[in-house]
Amino acid sequence: MFPRGAWGASARRALTAAPTEAFGPGDPRGRPELRRALAGYLSRTRGVRTGPENVVVCSGFANGLRLLASLRPRDWAVESYGLPFHHGVLDAAGVRPHPVAVDDGGARTGELPSRARTVLLTPAHQFPTGGALLPARRAAAVEWARATGGVIVEDDYDGEFRYDRRPVGAVQGLAPEHVVYAGSVSKSLSPALRLGWLVLPDHLVERVLAAKGLRESWASALDQLALADFIECGAYDRHVRRMRLRYRSRRDGLVRVLAARAPQVRVTGVSAGLHAVVELPPGREARALAAAGAAGLALDGLSSYQHPADRTPPREGLVVGYAAPPDSAFDRALDALAEVARRAAAGR
Ligand SMILES: Cc1ncc(COP(=O)(O)O)c(C=O)c1O
């Protein structure tokens, strides 16, 4: 569903209009056209409070996280479930991680360890368990940052895709001086573009730029210009609206089929994003994953997202990404998933 036509038109327009200096070595802040477009878009759609001067373009969230970890290599509070790849990025920078428990209301930010100087959160849609950070917990995180001088890193990887109620605004809007807001086109457009952004508190802008070095070495200036055009001409909004409808209808199908065929399983994290979690009782996950694999489904086990430093018994379940399969394969995939879930719930 990548918007090939509209993206191609933006890329062509951007290439034609690009000033000569755009073809020289890039500024580590990123293209001004894109930083302007992002500042407007993020304040309009996500409640982010920023101007272009606080936006730094990076090569996807992973690159942004690497930069932040290199600046702040000490103690980080991390959600006890998250992307192992991101845990590895922090490890490689020498960060000491402190896992914080997550439940249906997101991370328990009232329990942030006092040693932490930075906390990495997915407030809009906890990854992968799926809860939205409760208002009281958003406030607690901000209070912690204000009281300790700590920094919240807000990974807003799929904040545009919320289905059942109004979008949850960014935590950054509550405390721009204490939050690094991080976004990416990986869920909204494609991870192939490798484009992301950090919206930084004033005190971190120069430090992040110094960490990047004298020139932009990661994000193509031409792709940045294409994205700026894509946002400014309204194509990004149109694409997100179209995808939201499509994902919601897939989400509805998934919930409906599982409710009918495997009513014993609890399906969570479905109010937003591109994945759901089919929760399983302890001891059932490994077999369910093997059955899913045999049925041609590529699923992850929820336990594999537990932070290695979290010593509590892992939660078990199937993490089901429902965005990628082509339409022609989706109903069959749902059918196979329902059978796997039904058998797993029955202990078979
Ligand atoms: C939790 C989480 N954060 C961020 C991202 C985006 O990462 P990147 O921009 O590096 O592709 C993803 C994946 O798309 C993700 O699952």
C-alpha cells in the first residue's frame, strides 16, 4: 500500500525545486523544508509543541535512539516489554537499563527508579503489549522529569493509528523542556525510507547535533525534500486516513474471527497500531508458535519482548502484526490464526 504514485509526484516536484545547495553535503539538523513541515504537522496532529529549530532529522527512530544513548549513557528506565533491537542499541552504548513494569495502562511510571536519568516510553501504544499510558501515569512521568531533571524519550512509532477514540496526544505537549519526542515514517509509510525525527528540548539540540557530526551522513536530503513535499501537499494526511480505515477494518476482522472461533483467548492492544496481542496462559506460547509456523504464519512470542533484566516470569502470547499480508492472503491467515489460538487456549 505504499503510495507509489503520490510519493513519486512529490519526489519529482522536490527534485525540480531543490536549490543547488541541497546537492552538497547535508546539514546534520536535516533539511529546513522538512523540519518546517514536521513542526507544523506534529503540532497539528499530535499536540507536539515545537518550532523547526528544535527538530532534528534522523535515519529512523533507531538512529535517533543511538544518538541519544551516546549522549546519555548512564541509567535508563525502560519498559519491561519492548523491541529487543532497541534494548541492544542501549546495551551497545553502555546504558544501564532498569525495567519498569507495564500493564494495560502502559508503563507504571509511578515506579521509576530513582537512579534513572532517562526513561524510554511508548505512551500512545505500548510496544508490544498495546496499552495507552494512563493520564495519571503521563502526569507521573512528567513530574518525575521535573523533579529529577530527567529526560523522557517518547517513542511515538504508531501514534497516528488509533481507531476507537480520539488520538492520544503526545506527552511532549505537556512538558517540551523534559521530553524528546521521536517519530518515524516506518509505520505510516515504510521502514524502507529510513526517515525519522527527534523533537528536542532546547538544552539537547546542540548536543545531539555534535553527536551527529559536521554533516548529515544518514538521511538522504532528496528523500527529506520528497517527504516535506508529501506532507505539505496533503498527501501524507490522505495516506494516513486511508491506511487508518484499512487497518481498522483488518483489526475488526481479527477481533471478530477470534471472538467467534477462540472465545477463551483475550486479545489486547487492539485500539491502536498495526499489531495485536493474543494472550496465552503460561506454558502455551512455544507450542502455539510452532503450530503457527507450521500453518505458514510468522508470529512472535510475547515473551521474546521481555527485557532481559526483568526477572519476573514472562507474559506469554502471540504478537500478531496484521498490516503486512496482502488482501489475497489475509482471510486465510486469520483462519489459521484462529485455529492456532483455539488449540492453544484448549491446551492442545
Ligand atoms: C517500538 C518501535 N519503535 C520505533 C519503531 C520505528 O523504528 P525505525 O524508525 O527505526 O524503523 C518501530 C518499528 O517500526 C517500533 O516497533
